[in-house]
Amino acid sequence: MRRRVLPGFGLSLGYALAYLGLIVLLPLAALAWKASGIGPHGLVRLLSAPRTLAALRLSIGGAVVAALFNVAIGLLVGWVLVRYRFPGRRLLDALVDLPFALPTAVAGIALSTLYSPNGWVGAFLEPFGIKVAYTRLGVFVAMVFVGFPFVVRTLQPVLASLEREVEEAAESLGARRWQTFFRVILPMLAPTLLTGFALAMARAVGEYGSVIFIAGNIPMHSEIAPLLIVQKLEEFDYAGAAALGAAMLLLSFVLLILVALLQRWSNRWAEVSQ
């Protein structure tokens, strides 16, 4: 009789569902239940308020734009780390994980100090009229910082597994370097890029600690939705805070579903093209 390392399917499934229910489903159910206390009219009034719409637009839209930027830069950094050997490569590879290890509040203070008008980078950008700290651009920089490692670490093992023979075959058929990249390599990396995009976006959309210090937190301009939720909690408006959290959860869930569908389509397209 073949022995299995894990328990049988029934017992394993039971443990998995119980753990998933306690860690994920139960808190989400509590959030939805608390948000229902505001009532339909209160929910519509809260979500249609200009301040709420501006905060949600900045959090969701900023996270999407930051994730797209991270996909482009993360692909470049991952490619360099995998394909080339140079002095300091191990140090650069270790620095990629810095946003993982750095506390978010420390990251926010460091970014605001660096990009403030009298900071190292801010003082250089000030003569050009570029202001980063305490603006929407600062929110974007913080979101890029926290989401960058997800893209690189997702891409690295896939890039390492790519066979050089495919590139050599394309070159032998007369393809130029940019044609090899866009027509051969990029389609194979599309599902992984979408995964990195989803992870980076999910990380950035709910980011709080590293954003509030550099955002300026100006209502209708640089105020993010998580800060609005914290303000509702400080006002003891727990139902309003839960309603904002549920709205962010729903919007993020819809975006992740769209990314998953796009990833599934790209997988099928890659299989057909092969």
C-alpha cells in the first residue's frame, strides 16, 4: 500500500477549509457585517462623497499605475540579475528584498526625507519644478517602492528557466534582438508578468505606513483611502470605516479577477502559439 506524506484527501481538505475560513473568510464576513450597519442610504452617501471618491481614485489608480511601472522596471532588473554576472550582483540582488524587511513607517520616513525639498533627491529636482514629497507623485513613489520586489522575485525563476536555444533559433532565422524579445520571449513571460502585476498592485493598494509620511495627506489631493479609514476609526465611526474597507476590498477583488482572466487567456494563447 502506498503511503502518503500528508493525511487523506478528506482530512487534508477539512484542515485547509478550516484554516481558510478562520484566517480569511471569517474576517471578511465580519467586515461585511459591520459595513451593513451603515445602511444602504448611508453607504451610498459615504461612497459618493467627493472626498471618498478622490481617496479611492488615488489608492486604486495609483496602485495600478505603480504596478505597471514595476512590471517594466522589474523585468529589466530581473533580466540583468539572471542573465549577467558583474561585481556587486549579489548585493544588488539582496537590495531587491529591502522593502520586504524594512518597516513601512521607516520606509515612509526615509522616502519623505529623501524626496523633501531639502532632501538629497528633492533638492536636485526642486530647480526643475518637480515636487515629489507631499504630492500625488510621492504616493506613486511609495507604492512603487513597496511593490517592486514582488515583480522581480516572481520573474527571476521563470527567466532562469528560459532556454537559450529558443533565442538562438530566432536569431538563426534572421530575427533581430528586439524582434526576439517582443515576439519570442515576452509572450512566454506574459503570465508571469501578470502575476507580478497582481501581487504588486495588491500590495500597493492597501499600503498605509510608507505612504502617509510622503503623501502630505491633503484631502481631495493626496489623501489615500486607508488614511480615510483610520480617520473614521478615530471618530468612532466603525460602520463607515468598515464600509470603506469593504469598498476597497470589492474594487481590488474585481481588478484581481480581471488580471486572473487575462492571465488565463495569455496562458492559452501561449499554448496555441507553441
